[in-house]
Amino acid sequence: MCEASAYLCKGEVEELVLQSVDRVEPTEDGLLLENIFGQRKILKARIKKLALVDHKIILEQA
């Protein structure tokens, strides 16, 4: 599978936001994350790092 888990970086801690993320899309309100089950979250965040081999999307507050 090619999905990744999205984490919000808070200092040194990475907090899990959404698993099985299939789509990340910029919007006026921030980033729209959608997973393979249709769950959606919009976060006021920006991408800090993509670790695709590890299936991780690391975000930080915008």
C-alpha cells in the first residue's frame, strides 16, 4: 500500500493526526488530508518533511 500516516510536530513530539492518508491538498484554510476510508481533516499546517519510505507525512503548525 502507498498510504502514509500524517503527524503534527509539536516540539520534539510527533502527534498522529490521521492514518492511511491518500491525499494531501492545499486549501484556503490550510491542508486537506483525506484517507482511504473517506475521513477528512483540515489543518492549519505546512509540510515539514515527507518520509515516503517510512510512510510518514510530518506537518508543523502554520
